Amino acid sequence: MIYANYAATSPALSAAAAWELCAYLKETHLNAGRNFEGLEAAATALRARRAVAALFSASPLSVIFTNGATASLNMAIHGLIRPHCHVLATSIEHNAAARPLQALFQSGVIDLEWLPCDPSGLFDSAQLRAAIRKDTRLFVISHASNVLGTILPAAECFRIAREHGVLTILDAAQTAGAFPIALNECCDVLVFAGHKALGGLAGTGGFVLGERAALEMRPWLHGGTGSASDSLEMPDFLPDKFEAGTQNTIGVLSLAASIEEILRTGVETIRERDRKLTERFIAGLNGNKRVKSYGTLTAEHSTALVSLSVEGCDAAEVSRRLFERYGIVTRSGLHCSPLAHRTAGTFPAGTVRFSFGRDTTDTEIDTMLEALSTL
């Protein structure tokens, strides 16, 4: 099998991370903060917080773990908005952000405005400056499109937002672990998915809070924390303020082990590897006249992802043929991001998405290109 769906999820844990998880399952499986034996689980959570904090240049206590980027975005959006405020977002947002925003708009809680990207996914930060109003409270932006791979100018956008006192959420599901990001240089809330480039288990993720967001964000999920149990209100200190219920300790352990490997390797090294793979794939597509590619088609301005269509072939059929004939795993359709497909002009047909990662080789890239030439 040739796996080319890293933008959806990493196919397997690294050997080192898998070994740690097996050892954990054999020895103990207790939750943090509920008993003396759970001290090991609490230590695991702290280890993971430190790893995430090191990756994003943040404070360990500002790292909040959830069951994924979707839960994190819902918690951040609902926690930061206020009734009748103005919210801005881009036209390439994933449904994980777009649906909670749209639901709040339809229920009359917020005034929502989508800022258009061009068909390649590029966004002009000047649009943000022009769109900010006196009642604008929040700006939500994907660091990179999961459909087009295009990297958006998040840092510049956040500088503009900060000038106007607008809070910011960065959806880093596609870039965390594969692209250098520093919380203190950009947003108020950085959302990450644990099972993509970070290499953890599915059902893991979280968010990292800046100082202002930590103060102004309200808990959206309420419940037991193992702390301040004498009160019917959520604790007001981090991370307990946003971590209700039993933590997914084995998932958190997978993040700790995987992110520590990323830190040892270096995000810049990973980014350069991904850039070369993407560049090789894009160059190899140039001679195939039946294939139309989307996005910037420049590896420098993209994640390790290329969406394409094949003339005369349905996207799902292309994915099926690639798998059945060559064992190549891709993703076809709308990729949970109809906004991005409308922006790119590929709605409702969708595209075939190739995405690369830790174990992708040059030989596999060449095999994918050869397979596309025979369809």
C-alpha cells in the first residue's frame, strides 16, 4: 500500500511511540486527579503539555487537551464570542470551524462575514483590515487549506487584528508539527489536531491559549476536573478551566511521545522534507495533460498536499482505480470543506487529494505519478 492521505490522518504511530503505548497498557490505565495511583497519568499529561508548549513556544499550563480540533474549535468559538458581536472568517474554512460559526449566525447570536480567498486559496490580509468594524470581536482563520494546501498569511492577519483589539483563532490542524508556529508571535488561540502531522492517535488534539484568551474565554464544557470539587462552578485556573471529564490518557501519551520525536527531528527539517516531496509531485504532473491541479502549485506556499481532477473521470472513481490497481490511498470528494471547494470552483464534484508525510518516499511519489498517467 502507498499511503497518500496524511492530510486526513497519519496511518500509524512511530515505532517508539507505539512501544510506549504498549508498555502503558500493560502496566496501568488510570485517570489523572482522581486517586493516588493516577499520579502517573497526571505526569503523562504534564509531559505532553511541555512537549506541545515547546513546539509552539507557549506555557505548558496554557495547553488544553480535547478529543480533536473540532471540539477545540467549538470550545474556542463558543467561549470567546459574545451576543451580537461581529465575527470574521475566510472562505476556505473547514466545517470544523464553519459549521459552529454558521449555527451561531443562523440562531442570531453573531453577525458573521466570510472573507473571500482567490481560487488558489490565497488571502489578501488587506481585506481583513477593511472588514473590521467597531463591534468585530473575533477572527477565525485556517493556517492552511485542507483542500488546496495553500498557506494563508496568518501572522500578518493577526498583527492587523491585534491593532484593532480583535481576538484570533488559528486552525492549525493541517500545519501543527509540519510548519513552524509560535503562539507568542501570532494568535490568541492555536488549535491543533493530534492525529495528523503530530503523529498521535485519532481522537486527540487540543488548543493553546494566549494571555488575553485565557482570561476572556468562557468554559463551554462543564464537569468534573478532580480539582475545586467543593464548587458547582468550573475552576478559574488553567488547564482545569477547560478540561472537564476523564482525560484520554493513552491519547495524550501518544502525543507526548510523537511530539518529542518531532522536536528531536526539528520542524524545519520536516518542513523541508515535505517541500521537496510536494515539489517533486507538482513537477511530475506538468506533462499530464488530462490532470488539472488546484492551489498555488508552488511547494513554497503549500503544505504537502495537492488536489487534482482527471479529465472525464469522477473524483471517487479516480480514487477507486488508484487503490484497486496500484494500492494508492487518496481522499476524494469535498473533504469536509465545501467553502474551499466553492472558492476553488470544484464544487460539487470535489477533487482527488494527494497528501504526503513522514514515511512518503521519492519512489512512492514517482509511482503515484506513473499511476495517474495510466488512468
